[in-house]
Amino acid sequence: MKVSGLFVLVALCAQEYQVYLLTIPLQNIAKMDMHSRDAADENFASRNEEVTNITERSSNAVKALQNPAKHQSSWNTEGNLAFSQFHNIQKRAPPTAVNTNGIMHYINKLKEWQTFDQNTGQYKITVPSDLTNSTEFFLILSHLNLAIPEKYNVSFYLAGATREIEVGTAKYGTGQLCIYREGSCTPPSYTETVTKLLRKTELTDQEIAQKLLRSLEDPNDNNAWDRFSKDQENAAVELIAITQIAEAVPKLPYIMGASGRTPKMAEFARQCLKAIADKKATFRSVFSMKEKSLYPAVGRGGTDRARNTNSNPCEDIIKIPKLSN
């Protein structure tokens, strides 16, 4: 029966993402009148035709349908080559409050930027060098939680150079991303990142924050990170990737309950850097005081705290007038 292929594929996607799709309960289907059942049959037939087209275009998708166990076991070695096919099924996803252009805008951009590295067996996302609006390309990258496979090599231009990171599906939470640190997909340690950023430098917190803001405002600025050591550059990339991508992951469509992170955290982080640049805060007060940090996402319970906050403590600080000497 052709329809079964759709359920197997959806089951695979659900298993790998712990996704609970909003479907019609079986008991409600039994109560449908004949007209409603005919309409449902047409709907399933339409979806079946879509899946049939998908499987014809991808032998890997066919293998996944025929042998889910084998597909699952080969995930880490071959990568899930059904990435684009999964998104074709999800193309009916409606626009959300933050995705004003509709979710397919971001999916299509990621697919445009995607290549497959035969040498490493991994997918790579390369942000075009002529895209100089960092707010825009980080927003697009934050939608990688919609994608399969489990991990991507991602490169983007920042501070006058190509920066490379690994972004993957987090083992914690639903629909969340992690920025790999030393090959490990673990929750971010802001204290460790900030310590590396501030270590062995004559630059003040204010100067470092100004440099980070400068690189975000103009990714092509070759001098944005001048006087940074290599370790500082790595820490700067890590901090920016965590706050602009991982913390800003949107809620997944068709998910019951909470998923993703909080898109506004990207803007919050920039505002916090502005507070540091204005000498109204320090990197420690913003990122390294656990639950007392000004940046809401830091520390235990940061996910819920970020989701529930209505204002940015850093922005409140910026609005406070400077005291006269």
C-alpha cells in the first residue's frame, strides 16, 4: 500500500527528532461522515503522490522506507541523504511570528547553501561571501534545527576572514542545536568561552565588546579583530555562534509543547555587547555569573528563563543615564 511509505518516513523523522506530529486521532476518523472520509482519502492520496515523487528522486529515501533499522544504523556514517526530501513533506509549514517570510524561505536558503563533502561524508553549509548582513545570515543558520543530518560543517565570513564551526542536533531538549566545542556536542559553557576571550590580553572589556560589535556590523572589516590572539578569535567565534545561532533557534512547526530556543536571544546578545561597550556592564556580569548573569539564557534554567523574559536586562542598563562625575 503506497500510503504506508508516508507513515514510515514520518515515523523516521519523528524518531530522529522526537517530533510529535499533529495528526487526526483515529477515533475521530471513525466518526467522519462519508463526505469527510472522501476528503481525507483525497488528502492522503495527495501526500502519497508527493512521497512517491520523493522516493523516485532519492534511492536513499527508498532504502530508508524499506529498511528503517538499517537506515538508522547508517545515519552517523553516511549522513541522512533524505534531508531535502524531509523538507518537501514539511513545505506546508505555516509562517510563524518570527518567520515573516514563511519557514520555507529559510529552508530554501539552507538548501541553496548546502553541499556534500565526499571526503568527510558530511554536509557543509557555506554562507555566500557577498551576504554581509550578519543578522540575516545568522537568522537563517538558526533554522538548521529543521534539517537532517545530525551535524553540519558551517562556514561564514566574519571580521574579514572565513570562520568555520560545527553545528549539530543537540542531545538535550527538543529541536535544539549545539555548537561543537573541541569535538563535543555539549551545552555551552559561557564562563569557559569568556575566560578564553579575556585571557592574556591588554584589551579592556569595553574594547573587546566594541570589536565584536564591529565584526557583526561589517563582517568584511579586516581590522575588526586586530590585536586578537588566535585563542581570542576562536573564543569570539564560539560566543557569537552560540548567541546568534544556538540560543536563537526557533520553535519547530507541528510540535506539541516547547521546542527550540528563543530567537530574540540573538538581539539580546548584541544589546548586551552594547552595554559592555558603553562601560555599563562587563563580560563577567553578562555571561559568567551563572543564573545571576544579565544575559537570560546563561545558567541552569536558562532555556525557560529566555523563553519567558519580556525585557532584556542589558537594554535596561543601556537606558540608564550616566552619572555625572
